[in-house]
Amino acid sequence: MGDQRPHITIVDTVPIVDIPDHHDHDKPRFKRNPAADAIIDFVAGCNGGIANVVVGQSLDTVKVKMQTFPTLYKNAFDCFFQTFRKDGIRGLYAGTVPALTANIAENSVLFCFYGVCQKLVMLSVGKHEIKHLNPLENALAGSGAAFFCSFTLCPTELIKCRLQAMREMATQGKLEGGLERLKIGPVGLTREILHAEGIRGMFKGLTSTMAREIPGYFFFFGGYEASRRYLTPKGKTKDDIGTLRTMLAGGIGGIALWTSIFPTDVVKSRIQVNSTVGNAAPSFFKTLLQIHREEGIRALYKGLGPCLLRTFPSSGALFLAVEVTKDVMYNVYDNVG
């Protein structure tokens, strides 16, 4: 007798559904509503800005103090511990509110316009998808986006830098009201500037801000995208490199930014801190030449150590927050749509 066991044939009747890849948020983006792209990039930039400040604010305070008062501290550690001893945690995190405002404003506008500029570059070079842009093309898109974010960044950077350097200005007799001025907060300082100088007073240092942002973000996005490409394993896309590689690429982008434009940032900080309320801001080139003539080339790199120490983890956190936010929001958008 043969095998009498019944044979059961299973027929797959489950319909085939095209499920979008969780990470491949660049693939269909240009086919989506451009407004949705802009909103998602905007929100991702907001979250990236928050992550950037949370990770690196205390070392940013050290950087600004060393840039504006290079002879007052022996080194970054001396600056850090003197600030902590005199003003505590509050001193190290002076300017956190305007820093959060600055980073949220800057990065939301930056990443929103970065997406727009990527599309413009994509069309101009004859490519069909953003993910096919090479690092140089992404770097050019970053420079374009930086022009627009300079207008949102300059006023908040002005408030942040003045609050961070207020104790040093007061002790050197450069600040009317002396140490009593340390009680003023970001809202009070903003109100004071607007009352004395109007809206123009909030844009002191705009030229130096643009001189920093436009070339800086060329290297920032170029370094990030080049690193992502290099760190992508064979058979995968750059969106599948994982958390650690994303943070590493972001850190490299941050290092590329600051090493390329740090002297410009020193000049910007000097202009914004020293152009006190009611006084005209010195020009960019006049300030640059004055620093070089009176203090030497080394003064243009004061604070670079704490800046790079801050930049690597904070830029890594920024890009990780941006990429995770975009992944989540694009998946929600696709599922709802």
C-alpha cells in the first residue's frame, strides 16, 4: 500500500503590499507634497537644535569666554573651573535659553532650506532623486541654506554671547551697571536692545555671521555626507548605517565646520560682545585686523579646544535627532496618507 496520509496544499492568498523601507525616506520624497517635506525638515531641525544644546552648552560658554577674553584664562580647564567656582552651574549654562532659541531657530530653518536647496541642486545637475546627490552637491545645498538661517541666528547669538561674557565685561569696567547687570536675563536684555537701538540693534554681527555660516555649512554637510558614504557597508544605503555611524558622521561634519571657520567665529563673538547697547558695531575686517595686530594669530584660535570637544558629540546628537525624526515622521506620513 502507498502512503495514505492526506496531502494538504496551502495556497497563499495574502495580497502583496508594498511596504516602504523605514530608512529610505529619500526615495519617494520628491514625489510627495513639497509642503510636507518642508514641515518634516523643519521639525527635524528643531529636534536637532535641542539635542545640540543639551549636549554641548557648557563647553560653548567656555569657548565664547576664551574667544572674547583670551588673556583672562590660562586654558579651557581654567576657564571652566573659574566659571564654575564663581557662578556655579548657572554660569556654565549662561545663555541656555537664547542658545536653545538660537539652535531651534537656526536648525529648523537650516534643515528646511537644506531640503529645498537639495531639490534645486538636484534639478540643476539633472538628477532624479536627492539620495543620488554626491557630497559636493550636498555641500553646495548646505551653503545655500546657511544664507537663510543667518537671519534667524544672528539676533539670538547676539543675546547668547553677551550673557555668556557678561561677568568678564563687568569686571573689566566695560559694562554699565557692573556686576548688578548679571541679574539680567535674555528677555530683559532683548528688551533693552530693542528700546535703545530698535530692530537693527539685534543684527549686530550679521556680516560676520554670514561669513561664518555660508562656508561653514559647506564643510558641515559635505563632511557629514562624505562620512556617511564612507561608513556605509556594502549592500546597504547610507540611511541604514545605524546610530553610532550616524553620530560619528555628524561629529566629523561638526569638526569640519569649526576647524574651517573658527577665526571668523572669534571675530563674530568679539563684535557681538563688545558692541554694547548704544554703541556702533565695529566692522568685520577692522576687528579681524585689530586682533591680528594686537594679539597675534593665536588669538584667532582661542577656544578651539573646548569648541572641538563640544562639537563632536553635540553635532553627532544633532544629526541623529534629525535622522530619527525624519524616519518617524515620514513613516507616519506614509501610513496616514
